[in-house]
Amino acid sequence: SVYKITFAPGLLTVPASLSGGVIVTGPRAGSKTDELTIPEGMIPQITGLETKVTHVESLPPFAPMSLSGGGAFEKWREAIETEDTVILRLEDGAPAAVRAGDMIYLAGWPDPSLWRRLLIQLAQEQDLPNMDLPQDIRIRDTQTHRFWFNYGPKAITWNDIMLPAAGVHWEPL
């Protein structure tokens, strides 16, 4: 991969060719074969992981499962048994995310604060710059320019750049 980090949550089949940089998968990743049947043996079927989903549960909106250190799972959680390195735990101590080399499996659907926590942690690990942008602002870089897009209904000023509602700004790199 040309990317230092790839997020692929819910990727039903995880090909062995998905490599290069840190790969973040889960939940439900590796839960189907190429023919979309349930694979025999251990799920998730992700090359290099020694983790097994023992059961799953859907979470009602009023019952997120908090993780130690901040953030929570919402909507979906998988109980796992693992031989891999546990990198995140639920408050009750159960594994929430595991890592084997550059492959990470997240055993639940993260709320926005957990996504942010994980993204910041991995960006720092990979020496990637990180900008904490307002909700409606997106940035795209080309070889020669940076484009700032405001997808929101209101004007936003950020970093001395005034973006009108649904506006765009560009500058040379």
C-alpha cells in the first residue's frame, strides 16, 4: 500500500494482499469467504491474527460500552479470545482491539471519540501530520495545491482562511 495507515472496517473478506502500512479492520471484517459464506474455523479470517470472535451483540443507542482510556463502542460489539497483543480494553477488562504486527482488529463499532483517539495514536506512531479540523471542513492536496472545502451550511473561519457555506479555497503548496 502507498498509505501508512489504511482503515477497512467491516471488510467482509480481508485478502492477504492487503498489506503495507498499518491496517485497521473490524468489526465483522474477515467474517465471510469470497463466496460470501461463513468460513469454517476461526472468525475473523485475517492473515496473521490469532483472534477468535466468540459472540456478538448489538448495542442499543442508550447502552454504549466504554473503553479504558476514553471512547466507547456503539451499535455493535464482538467478544473475542486472542493470542494477539491487546491494545485497547473495555472498562471491564475485556479485549476491545488487538494487534499482530501491522494488522489491527477492532472488536466493535467505535464512537467518534474512540475513532479520534485511535486515529491520533496511529498518526503519531507513523509520523503523520494531524490537523484537528472543524466538523464540516475537508482538505485535499494535489502535487501543487491544497484545497479547503466547507461542506457545511454556514461560513467558517479556520487558520485565517474564511470559507463561505459550501465554499472552497485553494493555495499553492
